[in-house]
Amino acid sequence: MNCSKKTVTRALVFALVPASLWSFACDRRGEGDDMNKADEHNEAAENARARAQTPGTEPSPTPINPLPSPVEPPKPTETGSTPIDDDADAKAELKAADGEDAEVEAKFYAVNGGVRVVAEVEDAKPGKHGFHVHEKGDCSDLKGKSMGAHFSPEKHDHALPTEAGTKHLGDLGNVTVDDKGDGRVEITVPGATLEPNGATSFLGKALVFHLGEDTGKNKQPSGGSGDPIACGVIEKT
């Protein structure tokens, strides 16, 4: 047999290497394959994340439990009830006539296009009572009607606020008093103002609470609501 020195040398090397070393080498080669596979998997995951964050690519998946959007606080709504103790633009505290116990407090609020009147009554006789703004701010003689007629700068006839057509600007209708002697009224008067010396201003006028019910336009010139039993001047707060 003709063998070169190189061939003989290789044969001797393989013969001298223990079998355990050959097994170790094979194992390391297997680990290298596994590491290559892991690297490929990680690279694929990174590529997927990059595509999700790049505009124009596939959208990122929706979280399983997304956080709820912030809830806006409810906007305030019109309740139609103005607290009597709110800051008002004007007020009137009515003083009862001799022999009467009615206590009346009213506040006035300048609103868009008019004046809102809020009044509360205590210790009055049950039933309906006429309630008006009169032309003069003089409550010195209720029996003699020192406060004058209903405030009507345009000289209209008398009517209830619920009746159609024109009416006195000072016609506030009635206050209904319950069996406990308590009553409350709220009304917005279009065209009225709270401007000093204004032609349609309630300032400086008298607010009057009457003995009986205001029955409206069929009873001129004041609705037949009877004697004034409480009166107060409307003043700027």
C-alpha cells in the first residue's frame, strides 16, 4: 500500500483522539444550531415590532384591557329654580301692614332680555295673593296706596303673566300660599331692567303683596287683588 506521510499523520490523529472528545464536538455543534435558530426567532420578532411602529404598516394589536377614556364632568343644566340666597342684583324686603304677619323677601336678577324675580313668603294667609311692582317707591301709607298704580311705562292694561297680549310691566301674577303660610314664586319679566333711572327699570319701585287673588284682565285696572298688605322698595344690592 502506498500512503503519503500526510495520510498517515491524519490516521494517527483520529486514532489518538478519545471518543468523548468527538461526542463533545458534536454536542457543541448542536448547541450552535440551536443558538442560530434562537437568533433567527429574535430577529423575526424585532422585525415584526418595527413594522407595527412604522406608519403605513400593519396596525399594532389592541390591548386586551384598554384603559377607559376620561369621563367629562356633566355640564351644568337649567333647573328653573334660582336659590333665594344667591348673590342678586337687587332685593326687596317687604314690611307687613298693621294687623298682618306676612313676611316677604324678594331678589332680582338681571338676565338676558329681562329681569328674573324670586320671592319667598312666610306667615301669610293660605290662598292666592296678587303680587306686583308699583310705580312709586313709597310704602309709607299702604291704605292710602302711597305706592301708586302698577308699574306700566307703556300704559298697557292689566293682565296675568299667563294671559296673551300686553300687560303692565309690573304684573307678576300671584303667589300661592300653602296651609303652613309659606309660598314661593319665580318669574322672568321680559323688557324689565335693573338699570338706575332706566325707563323700564324696577329699581326704586315698590314691590307689593296683596290680600286677595289677582284674577287677570277681566278685572281692570289691577286684577281685583284687594288691599296691599306688605310693601318694600326694590334696591340695588
